[in-house]
Amino acid sequence: MLRASVFMATSLPGDPVTIPAASTLLTDLRDRLLAGPSATAVLEQWCLERGLAQDPGLVAHAVPAPERPASPAQRERLAVPPEALVRYRRVRLTCGPLVLSEAENWYVPSRLTPAMNWLLETSEVPFGRVVQALSPSRRTLSLRLLSAAAIPDKAGLAEPLFAIEALLLRKDGLPLCEVGEVYTGAVLGAA
């Protein structure tokens, strides 16, 4: 069970401290992710507010995995012809020592700048931060609650709570990428 102090809400000096339920926190995070322009921005703000790490910046650690070509349905959602290059990137997003999510990303490199493509290929910068200059927006394709979400206060740090599939779009509505994210119990508290 996560320590109660992990769930303490921010309060002004002299105000009583409230301890919201883990399910309330989980609902709040899901709502923010569904409404936010970028999962990276939402998670960095979440880490800062929750005090999950001294440096709330996210790091995208590459996960060695075989190449997964975009499916015909993904290519259609990305609005690319069959011969267009779509790159695959799989990462674990961390905030300090906590693995908040694991994400698969199929992106269209021709819609990014050379510098953005270089960062995605050679760095641990999260996709949302790399493409921030393009002022992207996010369109959710699906949200699935996973078994650990039924009793989130009992979920371990590595247990998957929910999964989101989404498109990240340029200002003109053209898709930059399709992402599949699985969020873990670590989003609810510190190690």
C-alpha cells in the first residue's frame, strides 16, 4: 500500500491537509491527459505538482524492441500512403526513479524538422518536448482501464493502470504520430 503522505494535497499554511483517494488522483490524471495537448507536458506538470522527483522533467528511455511497422489502419489515421516512411520508437517515460508509462510511437519523420528527427533518433528527449515548437494537439482514439485501476491504492508502482491510444496533430490537423501509452501505478506516488 502506498503511504498516505504520498497523496497529501497542496494546502496553504494553516489549512487542514486533505488526503484524496487514489482513484480521485487517477481520474484527475486521466482527465488531464485526455484534455492536454501533449502527454509530456501533462506528466511534467503532474510530477512537479506531486513532488515525484527533484527534477520533474521526463526522460524517454529507449526500450529495445523489434521494429513494428505501422499497420494499414495506423497509416490511414496518419494520412500517409503505403510507401511513406513511418518510424517506430518505444520508450519508458521516467520522472526521477519512477517509470510513469511505457509508450510506443509511430511517427512521420517527413513532417518534422531535421533537428527534431535527430533528437528522436539520438536522445532521451520525450516526443512531446521534441515537437513542442509545432504547437501540437492531441486527439484520443481510446482509453482502456486495466485491472489494477479497479483498486489503484493497492496497485504496485509497476502495475499498469490504464492505456491510451492517441494521435498527435500539427496545427493544420495533419497527424505527426500515433502513440500507445500504458500508465503505471508509479503515477500515484513516489518510490
